[in-house]
Amino acid sequence: MISALAKPRFELELWRLRGEYSSLLGHQIFCVDSGEGSSFHPNSSTVLLLHGFPTSCWDWRPLWGGLADRCRVIALDMLGFGFSDKPNNHKYSIHGQADVVEALVISKGLEKFHVLAHDYGDTVAQELLARQLEGTGAGKWLSCCFLNGGLLPETHRALTIQKLLLSPIGRWLNYLNGYSQFCRSFSSVFGKNTKPSEQQLKDFWWLINYNNGKHSFHNLITYMHDRIKHRERWLSAL
């Protein structure tokens, strides 16, 4: 097992230094913006990136350079993830995460932008899309691309560890789980030829544990209930 307090890799430190913190809805939210301090024209295309579970906007680092060469790219760590605040007793929800994303859109003064979402971010994007169609959403979406994720709750094949974290014993299981269990569960969702490297697993584990974040797993996993409860709203939006 590696310590949650182990020193982060140099690349992670650079990523943190590249970003900034914004006070949104009473929380400190980490964001990386390729347009901050750059020579981008105000009318350049903007792409907003929404990351997966249980990781952070670090998900997007391999794509960052290619995207940033063509447009302004903005990615945030949603509440409870990465370098953002991770309140322990907070009632996490997809609607709450959507509120945080919209607060960022407003704070950045984004009028028109594209959205690229993955995994957990897909569900957040579905709620945001529903607001767009209702005419209440922040800014105007030009397009949205959904990568792999549980868009339909009945087709989502939850891992055993996810089901257990969602159960009444989730809080206690969360404290017992360590790096080895994380590696097995996280690696299982990748294809046989695309498994994460040991270094990638260590990076994600460090980010998860940053600011004592592992404690929030059993709270964040409640998004699986949200998917069932709001199925019709989010499916209709698609």
C-alpha cells in the first residue's frame, strides 16, 4: 500500500500549479483553464470537460495539449474530487454537482461553449442538458459529446464494490478499503489492452486521498440512486 500522504509526482504538482481555485457555492473548486492568461481571442471555441468517478480533471491530461491547441479548454474537479473541497458530511447529488458547474460557467462569463463528458460527468451533463432545454441553464451549449458512462441506469453494470459502498455498510467498508482493492476495482473497467499503468494508478490514488478524500466515497456513490430517481428527466433530455 502507498501512503495517502506520499509526495505527489512532479506532473501532478505541475497540474495543480497550472490550475486555480474558485469560491463557488461556499466551496473551493479547482479548475484548469487553458485560456487564462493566454492570447486566445474571446470568440474562440470553448470546450468544458466533465470528468468521471472516482477521479478528477486529471482524467483529461492526455488530451489536454491536443484540445488546447485548437480551442479554449476548461476542466474542473467537481465537489468531492481531486483538488477541490471534499466535505465529509455533505449530501452529494448530481443536481448539486450541476449547480457547481453552472456556477463556474457564470464565474468564467462563458456565453457559448461545447461540452465533453465522461462516466460520472455524463450524468452531470444530462442534468445540465435538461436545464438547457428548459431554458434555465447557464450559458448556451453548442454541442455535447458523451463518452463511456451509465446514461441508462438499467444498463449500468455496477461493480460489487460500488454496490457495497452504496449499502448500509458502505461507510465502514470505505475505511477498510486500500490501494490494492482500488487497483483491482479500477483496473477491471478498462479493456484488456488498455489497463492503467502502476504509475497512473498511484496518481489516481493520491488524488483520491488528497485532502482526506477517500472518506467521501460512500457519499459520492449515491449518484447511482440519482440515476434511477431522475431517469425520465435525464433520458428525455437526451
